[in-house]
Amino acid sequence: MVTRANIFLILCGVGILLPMSAIALSIKMGPDINFPKGYDSTKTKAILKVVQNEQYHFVDGVYSHWPPDWGTRLSFEGDVTKLNQFMAELHQIPGTTMRLILYRGRNDNLRQDSSWQLDYSQAHPDRLTLYLNVNSTNIDLYKIVFPEWTGSDKVSPPKEISEVLGRDDRCIRPEEGTEKNK
């Protein structure tokens, strides 16, 4: 016979086990990356050399067991000089690409996001994603030096803004220093 007490115990057990299984899907880790099996050892060593460099203040890391990404997110603190060095070192790793995402992180009593985070996804093993917290008090956005991008035969050239927007817009061309209509 199923009694209210038995139902209560079952619900309590489920209530305890479900959060534990969700927690197990993400694991805290040090400055390391969970690369896919058989990943290029040269790239692995080069990436780890940057993220494990003690000149970059590592704050926290998490590895997620969520398919298909199986991602690693590493958080770092530092000033704009350290960020510039970090980006330059990652950019020099042959066979990898880097993308930058700006986000408005929190910096309040409830949560303080780090200055920048490096995201690695097994779904895109040769792409490193850098999340830059524009609300960080440590980073002066005007002093960021982006690594020179040389391009690739596989990537189409950048489009004019009017092609992207599908309309004529006024813009300033830095090389001319004057405003023009397109």
C-alpha cells in the first residue's frame, strides 16, 4: 500500500538526486582544457602553455559534459596589458582561429565576472573563443590591441557596410578621414 509517507520519501529522494546529477554535468577544474581524443598534440601543448602561464591570473574553470559542445570555460583576471599578451600568444598558435565576443558581465554584490574568459569547444576544436567583459574595471577598452589578422583563402573578404545592411549609410573611412555618402 502506497502511503503519503512513502510518496513524500520518494519525492524527497528525487529532489535530492536530480540536482546532484545536474551538478555532475559540469566539473570545476584548474587551468586545463579537456581536448578531444586524438587532438593534435602540438596544438594542445601550445594552447596549454598559454592558459597555464602564471603571468595570467587564473580565477576559475569549468568543464561541461553537455553534448555536442563538451566545452571548457576558463576565467582570468588582469589588466589590458596582460589581456593583449594573452590574445597575442593565442593568435600565434598555428592551425587555430580566435574569435572575440564582448559581453556585459556583472560586477555587483551577487556576482563578479572575471575580466576575460577563454572558451574551448570540442565541437569546434580549432577555434578559441575569448569572452571580454566590457564592464570589467581592470580593462581599458581603448587600450586593447587586437592581433593583426592576415586572412585566409577559405574566408571571404569583409563586405562593405552597405552590403551587410542592404542600404546606403553614411560612414567615415579612416584611411580618408572624411565623411562620404555611399
